[in-house]
Amino acid sequence: MESSRTDTFLITGGCGYFGYRLACSLHEKGAKVILFDTVPPNQELPMDIVFVQGDIRDYAHVERAVSAVDCVFHIASYGMSGREQLNRDLIEAVNVQGTHNVLEACVEHRVSRLVYTSTFNVVFGGQVIENGDESLPYLPLHLHPDHYSRTKSLAEMAVLKASGTALKGGSGLLRSCALRPAGIYGPGEQRHLPRIVGYIEKGIFRFVYGEPSSLVEFVHVDNLVSAHELAAEALTSRKQHRSAGQAYFISDGKPVNNFEFFRPLVEGLGYPFPKLRLPVSIIYFFAFLTEMIHHLIGPFYNFQPLLTRTEVYKTGVTHYFSMEKAKVELSYEPQEHNLDEVVQWFRSRGHGRKSHSSFLYRFVLDVLYVAAFVAVALSLLPLVGS
């Protein structure tokens, strides 16, 4: 990435897991990097990476951070998973208004390049997609099962529409593109993996769901970093602005069953992989009930749902995409990765089975889970028949 030697990059949401990894990669290539976030990073920053504290919902904060940069990586978002998905007001403010603030500040301060981190969800809402490509239309907004996906769609549309906007003072055009990553993994990932490991260690991960043949995708953090750097480069005149106004699906390019993907993590930490398999419909119903309960008592007790409806779809329904466009236009070549380094990361921090539970204890737990789901299934029969 030749341009990074002299360019200054701003990363919104730069103190999160992915933003920090992207910052370190750019820094190693000689770029100047500014991290914009509400809180400082957990890890120590190299001395010449600048941290600017601010809220993306506040235009004055964004404007201050964007001045004098060459390219913005807009990663900041809210509501991706768990109970965050249920806070509609904050999701709207961060994902939609925050993105409009970034776009306005880029035009005002003559920033010519913007790479937006989007999501598979802009086209996926629970329907089967096999080897889809970027010609797929946006999922109609009213069909999104969660507000995060709906607002990410609105934000991506705004970013792509803004490509070609004249910068203030007639000093060029804003060129923007969007990357749609799969679920991110890697050592130290803090959003999804700790939650999964927590379920494993608490004995909650006692079943899988969906068809064994269902396939989804993941992207290693280093592959996603590479894709963002390549996308920024493809917005330059040296690359004929080839990525301007374009969206790209980004993954490791290896569709896999969601639960089989995590088998090495479960077994690597010393736990048995579940043998009980349940229908997606029952799990979706449980997620729906959980969301309803959260809606009622969330203002008083903001508990973490086991799963949301969107998470059930994303983990139990086939949806994977072609990397061909990213390979041809960005020269994206995903590297081989597995969960070995993730297992080692958790083990080095004291995770892993300390003692083996008795056969009787595991048997009783399994019986209780089966009984609970049978009871729910029976309770649904009157609804199905009505």
C-alpha cells in the first residue's frame, strides 16, 4: 500500500478490536494514524498514533477529528449483537446520524477518500443466499429483523450515494466505497468470542440448531485489515478510483457450518461438542420471547439475551457470498487462518476446562434441556393448528 507512507488516516471507532488492528498495520507501513472513539484503547498505543476522544453523534467532535486527514475509515457503529441490538434510539443516532456527520465533515474539510465498514446484513434478513454477489438488491428496510441491519443499510446507501460529491472549494471529489464483512474472528476479539466462551464455560452451550448443511462465513481480522487497505488504495487516482461508489463482500472465502467452525474452540478448551440438534424455528421462537421480555423489563434490568432473532438467522441459515469482485477490483486475496491462535489466546488467559463434570451431571443437564424444549414445542402446537 504505497500511499500509506505519506497519508494521514482517521479511523472512527478506532479503539475497538478491528480498528486497533487496522491502525497498527497502517502505522507499520509508515502512515500517520488518528483514532477517533468515545474511550481510549485498552492497549498501549505507539507514540505517534494519535487518539482523539469524541462522540460520532456530535458533528463538532467529528469535524475536529476529520480536519487535515487524507482518508477516513468509518468503522464506528452500534447494535451489532446481544442486548445492544435492542437499543433502537442509540443505534439510529450512531449508525445513521453518525455516518451523515462523517460525510458532511469529509466534504467540508476536503477529505477525498472514505471507506465504510458495512455488513452482510444489508442484503440478508433470514433468506437462504448461496454464493451471492454484489448485484443482489438491498433487503427492503421493513423486512430487516433488527434495527442495526436496517440502519447499516441506510448508512451504506448514503455513503455510496455521496461518492462523487464535490469537496468544499472545488478541490476535488469525495470517493467512497463500502466493505461488507462476515463475522470477524481472531485472537483478542472482544465482541463475539468471549460471549461464546462464556456460554461454553457456564454449560449453556448444550445444543446446536439448524441443518448440518447450513453454511455461513467468517473473516479473520488480518484479512479484513488487508481488504480495507486495498479498498482505500483503490480509491486513489493511481488505481483509477476503481472502488469509488462500489460495495464488496469480504470474508475468508470458505463457507462453513457455523457450529462446526467453532468446534475447534469448544474442544480446544476441553469441552465436549454438543450432540443435541434443534430446529431453527424453536430457537427463533425463544429469541423472540427473550426480546419481548427484554422490551418489558429492559428499562429496569438490561440483561444479556442468550440469542436475538437476528443472531439465530445469522448462525442457522445459509448465506455466503462470492469474493470475485473484491479479488478482481481490489486484488483481495484472503490468507489461510484457523482457530488455533484463538484457542491459545483464551488458554493463555486461564480459560479451559479445569475439571471434568461427572457423567451423571451432564446427563441430568441434557435431560433438563430436552424437557424444556419439548415443553415449548408442545405449547406451540395450538398456535400452529389455529
